[in-house]
Amino acid sequence: MKEPQKNELLQIIKFIYNHHKIYLKAIIITIILSVLVTFLLPKKYRSTGIIFPTFSNSLEDTYNNPMFGYDVEADRILQLLQSQEVQDSINAKFNLVNYYELDTLDERWRDELRKEFFANINFSKTPFMSIEISARTKDPQLSANIVNAIIGLIDPIRNRILKQNIIVAHNSISKEYRMQKNNLDSLVNLIKTMRDEYGNPAISLLANQEFNFDNKKMGNNTLLEEKIDKYLLQKVIYNDIKVKYERVKTQLERPLPGVYIINQGVKSSKKISPSYLVNVSVITILTIIIVSLVLVLKLKLKGIDAYLKND
């Protein structure tokens, strides 16, 4: 089994040696062309930033247990970074449509923008559960600015999403709180008016203190007593909704923990593409393959031609 393979290898080496001048000329020409093309191609520069998510979205949990690198939170931030909101924000800030020379009259321009965005801006989770954000453009400073702008978007978008339900609850409870307060205030004004007119019925000490009844004016007014009883009941309801309102208001105003920023994007003068080594290596391999195919095809055609002449 090894002997046929050895013979095939010797035949390939012999074939290349017999045609080494052709191979050498083709490789030299393609290397020169690849170096020239690489030199003329626009250079691209990459900038990278690294962040860690917090262990929890609760501020209390975060300072009680200040660890980072939580797997689930990292996945959530990755999903957030891939959102349309991030794409639209970065496009608006840096005018990526103009940078990628897209024609907005073409109905496919949004698809092309998304394609260019994810081809040059990458988000990835590292084995340490951090998030790596990288941007590649023709301008090293632009690459760094895009990375830092994306990092700056994370906390505001994340906070807005996490507080969506709290805002709904706050709006609902605020409406109910104002309604109950207006009802209570109306009762207070009505009772004060009736107090001045009818005097002091048999009421509780608390109500007497709140409305400052004049004990010298004694009376027995059933309607006033009913309003005071209604006030006391309304105040219980009001106090209950006030506690809920204050709680949800505190939740809404309470800040959420921000992501840990390990590295900001910085300007790098080292280009990442095009690469002379990669381009020359790829072109050289392709040249050898193409030259070999052409030579083999040429030999086969000669063999067919000789066979037809002999026939």
C-alpha cells in the first residue's frame, strides 16, 4: 500500500521538477501582482473593547456580591448588542450609510447595511464570560469611536428595557394615587365647610385634631358625621395606595448597576488588513494549483492528439 503512494509522490515531484521554470515564473509574477494589489487595497484597522456583566440587576445584590462574568447576563447583553436599536443608533451617529456608500434609493439598502454592520462590527462572549466588542474600519479613530459608542449604549438601553414594567406600574398607580388624593382633599374641604356651619358633632379625637373643631359649638349633625366617617375610610384607602405609590416610585428612581468596563476602544495604528503574508501565501498556492491543472490538461491534450494521428 505504501509503495504505490511513494511512486505517486515521486511522480509528482518529478513532474514539478520537469516544469520548475514554468512554476517559478508564474509564482514570481503572481507574487509581484499580489504585493502590488495588497499595497493598493484600502487598509483597515480594528479596535476592541471588553466588558463584564454584573451578577444581578439588583443594586443591593451587586454590592453585596460584587462578582462578574455571569453566563446568563452575558447572553442577554449579547442579544441586546445585536438589536436593531443598537444598529440604528450607531448608523445615525456615524452615518454608516454614507461610509459604506449605500444607495438609499435601492430597496435593499437596509439589508446591505445590516450585512456590512455585522461583517465589520463583532460581538462575542469569551471563555471568561466577558463580552468582546470589536469594530473594523478604514480609520483607526473611527473604529475606536464606534466601540466606545456601543459600550455607552449598553446601560441606557438595558435600563430602559428592565424598567419597562416598572414604568407601566408607576403610571397606573400614579393615576390611582392622584384620584384617591383628590377624593380625600374634596372630603376635607367639604368637612371644613360643614364644620364652620354646623359645629362639633360626636367625633373621634383624631378627626377633632385634624379638623380643629370648636368644642364650644356643640351640635348633632348626622350628615357631617357621615362625611367624617367616609373621610376616615377614604384615608385608609389613600394611605394604602400611597405606600404602593412610594414603593414603585422608589423602584423607578433607583439606579440599576452598570456593566463593568475592562477595556475601552483605543486607536490602533496597526492595520489588520490587507495582509501581505496572507495574500501572497494564498495567491502562491492558487498559482501552483492552476499551473498544475493547465500542464496536466496540456499533456492530456497532447496524448489525445498523438493518439488521433496514429489512428
